[in-house]
Amino acid sequence: QLQLVESGGGYVQPGGSLRLSCAVSEFTLYYVAIGWFRQAPGKEREGVSCISRSGSNSDYADSVKGRFTISRDVAKNTVYLQMNSLKPEDTAVYYCGAVLGGASYYYCPGWTEFGSWGQGTQVTVSS
């Protein structure tokens, strides 16, 4: 059974950086597209970034482009989200989600296709 475990959240000042990790079990990353999502208090969960099964393509929400970078280590079966130049509005619980298989190997699935959520990790950006 697919399991996702997030880690790496914490408290950081504006302008700081954090790196989140999403450890994937039971399935190789070549079979699983991974997306990072976040949910702030009182708001709906939103897609932040995703990486395709091939690892060759990624997508980003406009609000994080140029600041966040998604990557993966196939040997560790782990996907990372490097977050730089953090802003208070980045404060949220960050989740990783997955799409098993699917029609596209080379491109990210749509945000609404993701499921199998991890438990989430809190990111707080504040001075």
C-alpha cells in the first residue's frame, strides 16, 4: 500500500529557507507522480508543485515560481521541495500527494488527480 511521509517543516523568518521531504513507500517513483500541496488556516488545499513519473518535468504554482524547486532521489524514493525566499503567506501545512500510474509518464497529472495524502508538515514563516 502506498504511503507518503512528509518531514522538514518548521519555523523560519521571512526570507529564509526550508527543505521538505516526502518519503514514498511500496512503489518506485517511476510509477508515482508526486505533488506538493499546502493548506493554510481557513483556506482550501492548493497545489504548489509536482514532478512527473519520468522526473523530467515539473510544474509550479505561480505564487512559488522562482522560489521553490522540486526534485527527487530515486535511490531513496524521496521527493524534495526546496523553499527559498519564504514569505509569511507561505505559512501552511504542506502535504505530499500521489498519482499511481496514469496515462502520462512524462508530464504532471492535474492537481485534482492527486490523493493518498501524507500526514502533513507545518511550515510557519514569521518574524
